[in-house]
Amino acid sequence: MIYMIKFKQMGDFKKTHKFLEACSHGHYERVLNKYGEMGVDALKKATPVDTGKTADSWYYEIRTSERYGYYAIAFYNSNVVNGWANIAILIQYGHGTRNGGYVRGRDYINPAIQPVFDKLAKELWEEIGRE
């Protein structure tokens, strides 16, 4: 038994093409740098302070791939002790102590950075709409 499937398409893909074209020609690095600085500021303000070194050690990098067509923003903290212990991560997730105790983590990164990501997403969608 042979089944035949027919379909009919009306219209065109002008809006889709316009949207995808706008995505490929956006000025994303300018926007990402703006929000990278905002993110570093938010993380610095939210980081619990003992000496202030961890708060002052935040930075960001913009990563791009022309091959895969993506842009990314990554936040880092360079305060590392003994070559392996990233203090920002220890504060975030907690850690064991030398005498067998445990210091509970404190979620300070996510609440600090989420509003920045929300604003970034909104501005990028507006940037696409302007193209």
C-alpha cells in the first residue's frame, strides 16, 4: 500500500529571512562589552568581603566563533590560592576546613548576575529588531 502526502505552502519567508539576516550582522561585541563591565561591577558588589581581594578579582572575556557563529560572555575570578583553590567558587559552593569542619556555601553569584543577563537579552533582542 502506498500513501501519498501532499502539502501546499503559501507566502514566503521574508520575515524569517529578515530576522536571520539581522542576527548575522548585529553589533554584539559592543553590547557584550557593556554588559561584561556591568556584570563585573555586580559581582564585585555582591562578593562577600574579608580582604576585598576576591571582589577585586572579577573580570570577563568575550568569546566568538565565526565558524559556528556565536558570541559568548564569560565571567572569571582570578583569586586562586595554592594554585588550585578559587576563592570565589569556595564562597559560592562551600568548602571543608583543615580541622574537619565545613563552611556552607553562599549563593551570591547567581542573584548578582541574573539581572545583568536579563537586561543583556532584552537589549540584544532590541538590537536584532533595529537591523
